[in-house]
Amino acid sequence: MRITGSTELYAVLGNPVRHSMSPILQNSWIQAHGFNALYVALPVEPENFETALQGLAASDVCGLNITTPFKERAAAAALQQSDRVRLVGAANCLTLDRAGRGYDANNTDGDGLVADLDSRAAHWRSLEGHIVVLGAGGAARSILAALSAHSDKGICVINRDQARAQKIADQLNPQQIRVGTWQDLSQHLANASLVINATSQGLNNHSPFSPDFSPTHPDAIIYDTIYSPRMTAYLESAKSYKRRYLDGLGMLAGQGALAFQHWFGVLPNLQDGLNTLEKALTA
């Protein structure tokens, strides 16, 4: 990669962010497509986030990925919000508006998960049974919005805060999305065809949990949005019940591919991105 005075800069902002694999992913696609660009990780202290956005826009940083804990603030600070951002109240992808000297906001998280399902489990829509989403935080909102947009399957969202979950269901699609409790999880898992962990339980082996997946459809897909570790207790449980399981590395590649498309106007190869990430993890 040759860096010149005209090299465009892209970045991921977060706190923490040095662990991010997005630079490996995005730079591999940039190189494959021959763009004169560079993608880096930039840590930002919470009290400096909006100031950082202003400075990056003033410096012509062309695109940003936004990660924890700034997605809602990124949406609020944007010059323009996509329909999905207005719906879920969070943004993970910002594109520079040079005229306005600020950023336009998109959210590719949920659609990235759907893209991963379409790539690694293309039959997911045709499976009998409903969808269960565990959690109702920012990631879950984006996932629920994408699933509702891409599938007419019934969806059950499980969350400790029932009022929060019901508010999300009402905002997105109350005819399609219903709310369940953790106490009744087994009942809600009965004949489910897709179960998605959109909580942070299991991240870096913190608060691991391993649901009983025996009530799910025998052909069910058990999906964990976490990719560190690759094999969580959640996925180990799916394996023990002989259910197909997928980790969150594909979602990382999927949301990144859609962000790349927003910035460069080209949709990169999702499988190539996933291969790059897998090689980086085993290096």
C-alpha cells in the first residue's frame, strides 16, 4: 500500500478500539480494489467524541465506523440520518459530507448480520419456525429492524426489561415482533429456526451462558454476535444439541462490507473478508 498526499483516510472510532479487526478487514478490501486510501483505529475519550467528529470532518476524514459506546451519539451528531438510523437511534457508519462539513449516518449492523446469514446459511428464510433475538440493546435494535425488513417470520425478543423490549417492538413492527421473558425462554425457543444472541454475555468469556437448545427446531441456526472468543459457551451448547451454529465474525465482515459500499460505491466480496479475518485470528 503506497501512501501519498492524496491518500484518503478512513477510521473506526471507539473506546476501547485498539483491539478492533476492522483495519485488517477494510485495508484488505481497499488494496484488493486498488483505492488510494487507508483505514486506521482511533481511540476517543467519551468526553471528546463530538469534538473529535468535528475535527475529523474538518480534516477531510472520508468515512468512519463507530463502535461502543458511541453509536447513539454518532446518530445524534449526524447532519443527515438514514431511515434505519432514525428507526433504531444508532449509527455505526458515517460518510463525510464535504459541503456541510459533517457526517451523514447509516447503520449497517443488522443488514450485515442478514448478509452473513445469506452467505453462510442461505436457507435460513425457508426453515420452519420463528426467530428469537436475545437482548434489546443497540445491536439488538438494528438486528430486529433488519430481520423485520428482510423476513416475514415471527420474531420474539427476549429481554430483562420488558418495557424497553415492548417499546422496540411497537416502534419496529408490533404485528411481527412479540416480547418474551428469560424465565419463559424454553417456551419461546420451542420450534425456533433461528436464535440470535445480541447481548454481551460471553464477550471475552465474561458472564458466559449456555441455553438449552433442545426445544428449537432440529435444523435451527444458533447465532452469536460475539466473535471473541470464537467458541462461546452459548455456541458450545448449540454444538452439544447438534444444532448448526455461527459466530459473529461474519456479522463483522457483513457490516464492514456494507460500510465499504457506502464509502466507495462498490460492494466487496464478503467471503474474502471473512477469510481475511479468520487468517488474522489464527496468525
